[in-house]
Amino acid sequence: MVLRITNTLSRQKEDFVPVDPKHIRFYVCGPTVYDYAHIGNARPVVVFDVLYRLLKTLYPRVTYVRNITDIDDKIIDASQKSGDEIGSLTTKFAEIFHQDMNELNALSPDVEPRATDHIPEMFEMISSLLESGHAYEAEGHVLFCVRAMESYGQLSRHSRDELVAGARVEVAPYKKDPADFILWKPSTKEQPGWDSPWGRGRPGWHLECSAMSAKHLGKTFDIHGGGQDLIFPHHENEIAQSVCSHGGAPFVKYWMHNGYLTVDGEKMSKSLGNFHTVRDLLNHTPGEAIRLALLSAHYRQPIDFSLPALNEAKNGMDRLYTALRISAHTKADRILGADVQQALEDDINTPQAIAELHRLASLLNKNPNDGATKGALLGGGEILGLLQQNPESWFKWGASDIDDAEIEALIVKRKEARDAKDFTESDRIRDELAAAGIVLEDNASGTSWKRS
């Protein structure tokens, strides 16, 4: 089966025909590092991590670029409020982001450029746009002139007036047109900035991604991903800058956007009390359960996140790991089964792929000695970023007042009591462990345990 993806640009599901079949190149907008990543930030990371894994199985070379925005007005505001120097603030939250995404089993991108390391490339792009008449200077700013690009708005498919109204763009006296957007803006003495031909200042957010993608992927590349909220103005403006600064060369062949995430049926908001950071969720839920919850809906569809849904995802992972646990003695080589691969090649249909994992787990429960089924379950889990740990480690995850060594010691004492037919003591130990959140499971090979 040929990989098919829904292209936001055409609004159709298309066969994926790469620019160069020997080298797939794709870019995903990364975090703005000034605070903890929330569950909505995690969705595109997980979604495009599955795409990355799939592409690596289909093509000989893949370059995945996901940027870090480390200069932005939100960062400046956070720095002023916290008193932390901007470099320290962004370094801190970039590291926290990496830790949290690692817990979700997200692979690191091949390149992770930072905006502040690409100021010369931004200068070059601005100069090119000024020379071609697609940009102009005004009161210390450099702005892109949208009227100079006839195809502006092709991605979002709105008229210019609709785009202006929908984006609530700043109406400033220095703009020739309200839809024009900033490439470079002046910085005060208190704000971070760089000396430039247009005065001391800093780049516009849209420009950053255009400069970084061009440097690391070239003028034209295969796939650009991100959240649906970025279609306009961010991605629309990326297209404008990139195409016009590169003499009309196409920018991206395929645009992919994941749907919105709500929490308990409402927009996530701190004021509503439904705001979940990944770090908070990881304190009481394994990362793979969070990942499964995010993959439970098709990436293009909205997803409603809730703690009950997260608990169900945890139960789902328990069922998958149980099948691996009871077949622990069975040797198996990881294989990517046809059904999982076909589901993912059909526009990254993760719900269908997950359903196939559960089917394989059911088969394995019935026949724990089936190495081929176990291999397919492990291989399907791997491409989805699931089932990446030993089953015993999975079931022993979580905080408790009792550590692993104490649990093992009590299990030994319980066995001694049972062997001596002291069932009162045996039951007492079981109840003690149950009160600590430890569930015992007796089987032919002995007693295993898990944290409830």
C-alpha cells in the first residue's frame, strides 16, 4: 500500500510522492519555551512522532526538524514576571520539555534548531524580500506586503478581509495594509535584540520557522506539520515569506495539521481548572498511557481529553502488557504486521492500528506460545511508540509507601505462610499489600505483582 496523507493545501487525501525518494525531509513547529508543556502541546509531538517512525520504515533516509522558539514576546513577558534571565528561562523549559516528551516515548528530531542561532539566516531572508519588493521598512519595522503576493491565503482559503478579521491583526499606522505582518521589529533597551541593517530589534515569529526550515531542509521539502491553530496566520505567513524569498520556488508539498484538543468538552483554561501540564499528568500516570490517550482519536479529528479517558488508556495499556507478561517465556522477533502498517499508511490511522494491537493481544492471551503474534504485537507497539518496556516494569510503575524490595520480601513471607498452611498470615500479608496499592497475581510459575 502507498502512504496516503491528507494535504491541508488541497483538502484531499493524496498519495505521498516525495521530492527525493532517497531522502524524506519534514518540519514540525516546536515549542515556545517559557513554561511547562501542556497536554495540547504534546499532541502534535506524539502525532508526528508516529509519522517519523513510519517514514523511517519506508524510506532509506529521513530528516525530521522540530524547532525551539527561544525568542518571543511571551518569553520576554515570562522573563520579566519571573525575574529570570531569558537564556536561563528558555534553557530550563527546553530541558523540561525534552524530559516530558521522552516520558511519552517521543523520539528526538534529527535536528532541533533554536531561533536565536539563526539570526544571520533571517537577515538574509529579509534582505531578499526587500529586494524583490515583497517587504518594506516602516518606523524601525520591516513588514511583508501581502498585496505583493497574489496567492496569499491559499492554505487557509479565506479572503484577505476574512484573514484580517479572523486573526485580529494589529492595525498600526506604519502598515500599508492591515494584513501586512512583521518580519523585524524594534527592541527597547530592556528587550533582547540584535543589531541589524534596519536597527536594533528582533525577528517576527513567522520568519523564524522559514529561516530554520530553509537552512536545514532546503527551499522545497516534503511535509510541514503542526496544530490546526497554526494554519493561519503562522503557516500562511511561512509560505509567503519562503516562496517570495526563494524566487517563487515551492515551499512544502504536503501540509499536515492535527485537530484541536479540548478538556472535558471545553477549551483548556487555567481559569476553568481544566489545565493539565504533561509534568502534572506524569506524576500519577505512566507516559505510555498518556501517549495512548493522545493516539486514540485520528490526528485530524478533535480530541476531548479527560482524566477518566486517561484512566481508560491506562487500562488499555494494562491489557496489552498482560498479554506480553503471560508470554514472557516465548521468544519473538519484532515484526511490523501488515494490518498495523496499512492502518498507518492510510493517513496515520492510529485508532485502527491500536485496535489491531488489541486483536493481537487477544490472540496471544489464547496462545502465549505464539511467537509470530507476540512479534507482531511488539512490532506494532514499537511503531506507535508503545510497549517499550518490560511488562514487569510496567506493572510496578508508580509511587507507593512501600518499595520493590519490601514487596518482594513480603511475597516470600506469604509463600512461607502458605507452605505452612498458615492461611490467616497469608491473607494478612495479601491485605497489607492491597492496602498499599499492590495487587498480587498467583499463577503456575509463582506470584507476580503490580501497582494498582
